[in-house]
Amino acid sequence: MNIVPRLFLFLLVLCSASVLPARIYAQGDDPAKKIAATPDPKAEAILARAVEALGGSNYLNLKTSVGRGYYTIFIDGVSQLPARFLDYIAFPDKERTEFSGGGIKSIQTNVGDTGWLYDGATKSINDMKESQIADFKRSMRTTLENLLQGWWRKEGGTLTYAGRREAGLAKRNETVRLTYPDGYWIEFEFGARDGLPAKMIYKRTRTKPNSETEESNEEDRLARPITVDGITAPWVIDHYVNGVQTSRINYESIEYNKPLPESLFAKPENIKAIK
């Protein structure tokens, strides 16, 4: 999800073919362009331990999730009024997020390379711009599901061990770095003791109104792990930009593997069809 917990695996599942294929490639799925890359055993073992910590086969069989809770924006370190959200995900690339607050409802829906938006304030439905779809696809690269379910392998990503880091009093995190052929990278930190996900670190480039670009350092810090139906996920996600908190996601409930109709993600013909 764009606003969702993204989940995790060590040595007990190190030989699982569904998690650890023997080879990964740097040039996509074209057989003529495939170049074998040598997996990093240390990094792969950290993923295996994380998957086990998050539910093992229950996590690997994750197909859908429905999350409810509150999304809060922070301005200059001060929290604003929270908005209620309802988030539907059909993995790997379908997501519908509904926000409601002040009597206004808005919807953002993505399906692969397409997407649409409903603005409850203006009562309008619009297709997403290419830049918005690109931003969604970029954000999908930073999710735990993408890392632990191994979808990044189809894009030719490379996984490496990035070392152990301080994570508070008497705490350490093990870190892996996922790098794509275009140079984009994400670092994922997992608790050295429990194997649970703790943090994602990445950079984001934004275009200013004057057409200049700026790069920011971003972090998702994960907390309050809760287990439902054998799957463990963080129910609090704090987002930081250049070390300053900008938002918080706080889940009230998450349902897994609930059937989701295709109509949920389809663009409505008109605003009367919005439910």
C-alpha cells in the first residue's frame, strides 16, 4: 500500500525456492538480455528471517489486505486533524485508498500503469497524470511486500548487505540495500534480535514550481507490530523527510485475503457511481 505496512524472513527458510531463487537478473525478463547476478547470502538470510517473523507461509500467501485507520499530517512538527482512511490492496499492483474528513470523501486508485482520482470537494473524477502514476510505481518499490515477496527481481534489482546499525538503547538493526538498474535504491532495516521490519530509507526527487528539482532523504519508521490471522504487520508508520516528521499512519484494523471485486478498482462512469 501507499499507506500500508509492508512485511518480512532468516536461515530456516533460506532454501525456500519461492523466496530465494537461485539466480536474479539485471536486465528484466528478456532471455537475450539476462545477465546472472550473484545473490548476497547475508542479505538473503535477513529476508528469510523477516518473512518467518511476519508469518512465514501465511505472509507468503498474502493476496489482499483491507486496512482502516487514521492518516495525520504534521506541519513544522505539529500534528494536524487526522483523516480517516480505508485502503484496499490486491497485490502486487492494485490499490484503492479512500480518505474522509470534514464531510468530504476523496479516492485514489491505481491499477498497474493506470490510475484515477475522485475529488469530493469538486465532485470530479480524473485520470492520473503520468507523473502521478510514476510516483505511485516508485513508491511501490519501497514497500516491504515488494522486497519480501521478491517482485523486485523481475525489474533486475540487486540485493546487498549494508551492515548493522544503532537503533536505540542496546538495540541494533540489520540493513539490506535494494538497488535497481536505473540507480534507484532503498535500504530496509530489520531488528537484529527479532527480525521484524523497523525502517525504510530512500531518496525522492521533487520538481519545484520553478521547474528546479530538489532531492530529499525520506524514512518510514515502523512500530506497534500486531498479528492477525497469522500475519504480523506494523500498525503505526511514521514518515520523515530530511529528519522531520511529516505524517503518521495509524491502523485500527487490517483484514487479509478478503475477496475484492474488480469493480472496486475500475474507474466509475460518473460521480453517481461513486460509493
